[in-house]
Amino acid sequence: QVQLVESGGGLVQTGGSLRLSCAVSGFTLDYLVIGWFRQAPGKEREGVSYINFSGGSTKYADSVKGRFTISRDNAKDTVYLEMNGLKPEDTAIYYCAAGVIVDNGLERYEYDYWGQGTQVTVSS
């Protein structure tokens, strides 16, 4: 079975940076598409970023373009989300998800496996 564990969240000031990690086990990572999602209090879970099998194709929500960068290291079974220029509106629990059939890449229903999330809090 596929398992995903997020880490790297924390408290950061506006304009700061964090790197989130998603460790994948139970399946060969190079056969999985990985997406990052986030959920703020009182809001629905939204897609943030996506990366395909090889890392050659990525996608970002408009709200994070130019600030966030997704990457993967299949040899280490890990996917990363580098977050720069953080804003208070980025505050949320961040989740990574894995799937094998993905079209849009930023839709919840496309993913079969989910981590438990890591908290990111950006102070003003």
C-alpha cells in the first residue's frame, strides 16, 4: 500500500521561505504523479501544485505561481515543495497526494493516496 508522510511545516514571517517534503513508501515513486494541496480553516481543500512521473511537467495554482517550486527525487522517494515569498494567506495545512491517472493535476478526485498533512503558518 502507498503511504505518504509530509514534513517541513512550521511558523514563518511574511516573505519567508519553507521547504516541504513528502516521503513516499509502498510503491515505486517514478510510477506516481504527486500533487500538493492545502486547506485553510473554514475553506475547502485546494490544489497547489503538481508534478508528473519524470518531473518534466509541473503545474501551479495561480495564487502561488512564481513563488512555489515543486520537484521530485525519485531515488530518494521524496517530493518537495519549495515555498518562497510566503504570505499570510498561504497559512494552511498542506497535504501531498499520489495518483497514477491524472489529467488536470490539481483536482482532489484525481488522487488515490493522501498524507496526514503538515501545518504552515505565516505571520504578518
